[in-house]
Amino acid sequence: QVQLVESGGGLVQAGGSLRLSCAASGRTFSDYVMGWFRQAPGKEREFVACINRSGGSTYYTDSVKGRFTISRNNAENTVYLQMNSLKPEDTAVYSCAAGFRYGTSRWLEYEYWGQGTQVTVSS
């Protein structure tokens, strides 16, 4: 079993920053590529970013490039999403996911999911 637990969400004003964490347990963390997705109420789930097993390669959706940074610490079994210059349209539930294919933006390609953490960006 692989368990993923997100933390770090909250309420922040536009232009502010927030750092999300996703702690993994149950399997060898470095075996998995990791991704972040988000979903706003009434909207479809949206790909945000992913990172390969070693952490040397990353991939982002266009709307967050230059503002968000995904990283991982395999020694601590944790993946992070640093979010800067936040906008109201970033408001969503953010979930981390683990899979075996790097570079995919499709949520069906990921095997394990966390419960999500709420990020709310006010004007």
C-alpha cells in the first residue's frame, strides 16, 4: 500500500505564497513519479505539475509556469509544491498523486492519491 497525505493548504491573499507538502509511506518513494493536480468546485480535475523519480526533471501546465515549483526529497519521502504569486483562479483542492509514467498530465495514469488540501486565494 502507498499512503499519501497532503498538508500546507490554507487561505492566502492574491500575490502571496504557499508551500504544499505530500508525505508518502508504505512503499519506496523513489520508485514513483509524482504529480500535483487541482480541482475547483464544479470544474474538472486539472494537471498542475509532475516530477520524475530522481527529481531532475519537472513539467508544468502553462498557467503556473514561472510561479509554481515542484520538488521532492526522497530521503524524507516527501514531494512539495511551492506556489508563488498566487491568483484567485488558483483556488482549488490540491491533490498529490504517485505513478510510474513520467510527464503525463492525465490523472488516469496515476495509481495512488492523497485526500487533498484546500487552497483559497482571496482578492
